[in-house]
Amino acid sequence: MKKIWTKAQCHELMGLPPPVHVKINETVAILNFYYGENRDVDKNLGGYVLLIESENNFESLKAIFHEEIENLTAEYVDIISCENTSAYVCAQIVLSDDYSVVMLIPRPITPNSLLEQANSSS
């Protein structure tokens, strides 16, 4: 699992499909524009991107969301199509007025509850 909130961290990401890398860069750029790149992301300011890399990462999410991932309601859920590899799911979880986490998860390991939210919004 990778927590990403700066341009430098975006540039360090390797091996991701281009559409996923673009989504991460766009999200980080928006957060940095409104909240600053030097913000303290652990103190409810803006938020960050969370790249989920394996199912084992889901256990760590309860500490962030104070909820099991199956019980989360996303502000939005989008499917990111990728050439020559599995799609990714992008889900924004709003934690307060000025703080959210945008998760990017490979579709094969995405919990059904998020997939259902993606299907109901399309």
C-alpha cells in the first residue's frame, strides 16, 4: 500500500498502467493546488491517494476509515480501463469536509461493495 500526496512521490511510482498513473497525478495536483504540497496529510488537510497493491492491504484500512472496507460508502467510484492489464477501481472516501482519501485498487481484488457502487452510478 502506498500513500501518495506529493509530485515527487508520483514520479517514483513504477510499473503502473498509464491511465492509473495519470489519475494519481491529476488527483495529487488538485489536492496540492487547493491545500499545498507541504500540508500535513495526517491532520485532516486535503487528503491523499492510497494505492492498494494487495488484498493484505485491506486490513490496514480499518485504522484509516474506522470501518471495514465492505461498509464504506464512496463519494464516487469509477472504473479505469487499462490496456493489456486488469482495470483499476478509483473510489473517493470522504472523511470530513476538507479531507478525503482516493483509493486506487486493481479490479480483481476490489471488494464487491465498491464494485456494486460503481455499477449503480453508471
